[in-house]
Amino acid sequence: MVVEVLACRTGCGACCIAPGITRPFFGMPQGKPPGTPCVHLDAQRRCGLYQDVRRPAVCRTFKPHVDVCGDSAEQALELLNYLESASRPETSL
Ligand code: SF4
């Protein structure tokens, strides 16, 4: 099996907007609701906590992949929004 791993796309930030983060973390004590930009996403769509130990574990383990990142930031946002809604327990597709 070939697994295609991308380098993170500059100026994207889709993975810091679409997915929800259920656990509280620094700056977002209620966690991050799906579809809401993280408070640490800066104007250039870079993570302000990237080298910080307070960056959530879920962010540190996320790996870019063509299946979720697509060919553009817009496509990544669409794919990740779809996956987020499809993985909600109350959602049946
Ligand atoms: S902490 Fe950084 S990597 Fe995690 S969602 Fe926020 S901006 Fe993105």
C-alpha cells in the first residue's frame, strides 16, 4: 500500500478550522467547536502554538494527506468539514 503524505500547505489552516477539538486547551477552555478557527491561528494561517508544549496532542499528531488536504486550501476545508460532520455520532449519511 502506498501512503501519500504531503508537506503542510502554506497559508491553509483548514485543519485548524474545520475539525472540533473536544478537550479544553490553552486559550480555548471549552475546546474548539467544529468550523471555528482556533484562537491560535494567525493572519497568515500559521499556528501560534506550533513549538509550544501547550499545543494540543491532536494537533501534534495530525499528518497532512491528500485524502484530507486535497489540492487546495478550499478543497481541504470542504473535505475536513465533510469528515467532521460525517463522524458526529448523531449523523447518519
Ligand atoms: S493549536 Fe495550532 S495546530 Fe492546533 S488547531 Fe490551534 S492553530 Fe491549529
